[in-house]
Amino acid sequence: MAVLNKIRQRSLFLILIIAMALFSFVLADLFKNSDALTSKSQNIVATINGKDITREDFLQKVEIAQKRAGASATNTQVMNSVFEQEVRQAVMETQYENLGISIEKDQMRDLLKTAMATNPEFLNEAGLFDENKLNEFIANLKELSPQPGFIGGQPLTFADWVNYEKQLANNALNQNYFNLVKAGLTGTLAEGKLEHKLQGDKVDIKYVQVPYSSVADSTIKVSKSDISDYINKNKKQFEVEASRDIRYVEFKEAATIEDENAIKEELTNLLNDREEYSEGLKANETITGFANTKDNERFVNSNSDIKFDGRFVFKSSLPTAVADSIFNLNEGEIYGPYKDNGYFKISKVAAVKQIPDSAKVRHILIPFLGAQSAAPDVTQTEAQAKATADSLLAVLKSNKSKFGEFVKEFSSDQGSIQNEGRYDWHPYNTMVPEFNDFEFEGKVGDLGVVKTIFGFHIIEIEGQKNKKRAIQVATVARKIEPSEATISKVFRDAANFERKAVENDFQEVATENKFTVRPVNGIKALDENIPGVGNQRPIVRWTFEEGVEVGDIKRFTVSNGYVIAQLVAKHKEGLQSVEDASAIAIPAIRKEKKAKIIRDRITVNTLEDLAAAENTTVRTASAVTMKSPTLAGAGREPIIVGAAFGLEEGETSDLIDGANGVYMIQVTKVTPAVELDNYQTFANQVEAQKVSVVTAKLYTALKEAADIEDNRAKTQIQ
């Protein structure tokens, strides 16, 4: 009881102690993860000049961009592209706001008028742009919203239109801004005169070059302190982002020789008839083999990883390595098994015929509702489209002169309307199969209706050329894949290596088991590609995760196998380490040290004495200009040429360190540029040069000067 009384007496004190302990625990966790102090880092992808790019808005734009790009771009590539667009928009908006420039209503109207000036939907009877039609179209879109309207047969919502107007306005603002900057760029007459002198002033010189290569690299010692000093003197050259170095071993699920032999054996067993027990018949039955089957299509579709293709082909369409072997077979004969493009195959010549290698046709396409590429205004059902095609065919059979007229009135194939529905000479298998079969298996003059995925075609064969042998090839193909046993072995090998590598040295374990270790250095936080295994964002993300330390190992499932990766090094943002910078720094430091050695050993004062002392010759360079600082026989040497223009005629220089060696020069002739009455032409050149530089580098300069906080890695959107 006494204890309980004491606890009651000190309850307030205990509560305060517990509260402080909890508070310190929470505070410590917040400081451990400082981003938790604010939700901003998780919801803001980036902040540019004080303007936030929100996660939600950014991901919406990424989704739209990904749909447009399709499979041609990875998600990371699309994200990076959208991010750069957002950064550019924010950087430029800062400039627009600072200058107070904007697009007003009347300017927007002019922009739309210019953009839509040739759109047939907004032209009047005289072929002129009608602003009322455009206003009516926009009003209808707004009324329909969120349902789409149509322009040029393509769906368009009011939100899409608003975004289009924003894009037009932004492009105009961008152009206005650049025009304002360019308007301030001029070439003065004084600058024109200087440009004329740079091009026109010439000197002839004699020189002796003592190349840096005259001092052997092996005699030059470069210490870590030398490299460190060089880095600090040239900081901008060695600034780097945070990066990671890893090494990995890949375990590929690839078919072994045994797996390949088993696949070939399976194919070989399909060739001949065989007896198999039928559970349904409770007896053996004869299964017809590939060599004896009469239904090649059914056999292929039942036994092959690639479906039957009934098209006839010429020799040129067969795989090059086996083209002769297959094309020279007689009907019914078989070639294989052979390897082709990741498959083992057996091929049979199912049929042979003579086919033209090219044809010329004209057609009328009648689409129906649901047909591929059918425009939104197509309302005919399949039956109605067939009836339309049949009725047109009946007219054309008695009067082919109406073909061109019918093309313009009825055909939906925009690619051929201007040519009266005609597709001039084209090779076999250019068109969809049904169209192709009609034009190449019929004869010149044939006229008929053919259904394809695009609708009903009324086709007339106008010409055929060069009939030659073609074959129909029935091919049974089996993908070359690892067996279950091989896949299981790869998994065991990966798991065993991972376990041993965690307990021992990564490289030693790999060497003992004859596994190849691949190093990858300089991985950035937003990279996605790991050389050797392609797009592997999970591996990149792991290397930058909080809590992952140098030496940590992790297994990743990749396409067709596994990667066991180890984090080798972490590099902070800032200056490169001495080791990383050495590849660039050492050659430059060697050059500096060689220059000093060369200068220290030279005591002569004339070109002739220097040439004799260094066992070389005195060379000449004529008509050298400041605009093109190149010496004949020595290459580009701007420092040496600049020094030459600082000497009087007949004057000899001291030793000068150049790009390719140490030089002594003597000016033998000075030819001033011809004086002109007016330097406007050269002033114009200067102005054009300035405009060119601004066009190429203005945005880059604005971006470098902008305050950009990139949180993509922290928000884990990649």
C-alpha cells in the first residue's frame, strides 16, 4: 500500500516523465527522417523559383504522355521528359512575370486564327477563315463537356481544347520573350571593326615547338595531393551528383545444350506417324505425323508455338540461312529441325504456285461501324456496308468509267482518294491478307468485293508483273526455352551464391564458382539502366534507400533470371574524389609538370639555338589570324597565336606553354587588316553571332540561374 501511495503522490511527475520520453522519441524520429517534419517532400515533385510541381498534377501529365508514347518509351523516360517540360515552363513563367508580358484576349484570337486558318471546318463558302464558326465550335465543345466533340474526325473534349489554347499561348509567350531578348542584341560599328581586325589582321611567324611527348610519362610522378590541389583549382570541372557504385552477378535462365537437344527431339518425333494410348478409346490410336498429314494448318496450330501462316512467299522472304534449303524442296518435303530467331523449326512445303511479284490495283473502301480506322461519323452496319459495296460493284461491272467518281463519293481510304483509289505497282504481301490474295491470285481485269478489317473493298486488278514460283510453308516452331530443371538449378545457384556472398567476400565467392562479376559505377538517383541487364529501376532505387550500407547484398528478379547485387560505394554530391577525378586530372597535371621540366632545361634565347638544343627544326606559319588560332604543323594553339599578336615585327618571345608543347616564337611579318570606310557588314555579322548564341544557350543559362529543388527521388515516383 505504501508503494501505491507513493505512486499516487508522484503521478503528475510520472506523467511528465512519460510525456517527455514520448516526445523525445518522436522528435528523434523526425530528425532521423527530416522529411517527415513536412508532408511537402512527399507531395511536391519539385520547386522551381518558388513554384511547386505537385505529385498529382505531375503524374496526370505523365499518364497522358505515356499513352501518347506507347511502348516506344519507358515510364522513366516519359517521367524525365515531362519533368524537363515542367521545369522549362516554370523557369520561363518566372521571366514572363518579371517582365509583365502576357497573351491578351485579342492576341489569343489572332493566334487561333493563324493556327486554324487552313482548317476546312472553319472556312466559309469563299474558302476564308470564319471566326464565327470557330466560336460556335468552342461553345458546342463547352456545352458537350465532358463528352467529346470531333474535329477532323478525331475526338476532342473541351478540356483538351483549353490545354491546346494554353499551349498556343505558351508558345507565343516563349517567342515574344526570345524576340525581346534578341531585340536588345546589336552589333555596334566598334564591334564590327574589331571583328574585321580579328579576321583581317595577319602575322607570319617562325616557331620552335618542344612537344610534351618529349618527356616520358613514366618520369612524371603525380601524387594524390597533386590531384586534390588540381580539383580545388578547377572545382566546376569536377562537380558531380550523388552516385553509387555496385557490382553484380547475373544468373540467366537460358536453355542449356541438353534443353535444346530435347526440343529438337520433340520436333523430330512429330515428323512420322506414332502410336499413342487414347484414354477415351481405351486403346492405342495412330497419330498422323507432320510428313503425312493432309491438314497442315490444323497440325501446325496444334503443335507449334507460332500459328500457321497460309500466305505464299518468295525465296527472298525466307530466313537467309535456310532459304535455299527450303525453297528448293518439292511439295510435301520437309526441312529441319533448324534454329531460327530463338526457335527450333521444321518446315514443310505445303503448296507451290506461280504468283506475280507485283501488282497494280484501284479500290473503293466502304467502312462499317466497328471496322478498324473507321471514322466517328461512320454509321453503316456491316450488312449495310456489304449491300452498298455490292450495289456499287453491280454498276461498275457495266460501267467502269464511274470508278473515279465512286472513289470520291464513297471511299474512306484517304491515302488513295487523290489517285482515284489507285495503288500503283507494289510487291506481294504489301496489303492485308484478304486484299493481297485477291490482287495476286486473280487475273488482270478482275473486279470484286473483298472484306478486310477495314471494311469492304471494291477492287479492280489493273496490272500484274513477273510471275514466278512461290511456296506456302507450313512451319512447326518451338521456342528455345530453359526446362523446369534448368530454371530450378538457376534459382538454386543464385540463392546459394547470395547466401555465401553475404557471409564471405563477394568477389572471392564469384571467382570460386566461376561466375562473372560486373562492376557498374556512377549510378545516379534517377537512372534506370544497369549495363548488361537493361532497365532496372528497382536496383537503382535500392542503392539510394535509407539504411542500405556499403557492402549490403540483395537479390533482384530480372527478365529471364536473377541479379545478385552488392553496393560497393556511395559518392556524395559535390566534388569528385581523388580516385574518380584522376582519369581527367592526371593528364593535365602531367602536362603542367612536363612544361616546367622543359622550361627548366632550356637556357638559350634564339629559335635556332633552341632547335639545335632540342634536336628539332624551326618551322613557319603564314597568315595566322586571331579568328582561326591554328599553326601549320602544330594544330590549334590559341595561347601561342594570342602571344604572337602581342609581339612587334622581328620580336622573339620567351618560352610559352601551349596546348601541345612549349614554344618559342618570332614574328617575321605583321599585315594589318585593310581599313574600311564602313564596318556595318561586320557589325551585322557580330549581331548574327549574338542571336545564334542566345537562341542556343538562353534557356540553358536561365535554367542554371534558377532555384530548382528536385524531389523526384524523395517522392519515390521513379
